[in-house]
Amino acid sequence: MKVFLVEDAALLRERLAALLASVPGAITVGQAAGAQEAIEAIREAAPDVVVLDLHLHQGNGFDVLRAIKQAAPHIDVYVVTNFANDSYRQVATRLGARGFFDKSTEFDKLREALASRVA
């Protein structure tokens, strides 16, 4: 399973990359910190999965999610955010996110979701 990471904080990108390395069969095929950079790189990398933060340096995760689902609806998107409120969850789900996780408390659930997708 090819995974692309979109996260503006370098430390969290590293943490997410380490989490992905612990999922058998998952390989990270790219990373981005901003929305436009992510959209372009995701088109080139053609991942199976995108792990997506909502708050980015430039633009936001909803912009990326819309673009992904419009151009490549088969890509599964898992949102990770510090702003895991119901309104953001509803918007992400409506836009096609497969999962929505709180960065501060649900990293293990994200790992489980990715591992079950590989299986």
C-alpha cells in the first residue's frame, strides 16, 4: 500500500512516517506541507492512501481532499487533526474521507485502520 503524508509540522510528519513504517505492507511515497504542493505531488505519486492534516502552511486539508476525490476518487483519505470536532468530521466525511482521527488521542486507531486496509 503506497501512502502519501500531508502534514505541515515536520515533527508530526516524522511521527506519521514512523507509524507507517510499523504497518506491514505500507510504504511512504511522498510528503507535503502545503495544499497545492500536496495536490501536485499526489497526482505524480499515485498513492493508494493519503494521510491528511486539515491545517496546512498554505491552503487547508479540505482543499486537498476535494481535489483528490475529484481527480482520483479511488484514493482513500484518512484525516488526522488537532481540531477533531463534529463539524470538521462531518465535512470530511461528506467530502469522502474514509477515516477521521484526533492527532492527540487516536494515532493507534489510525494505525489500526491502515493495517486493516492492507489486510
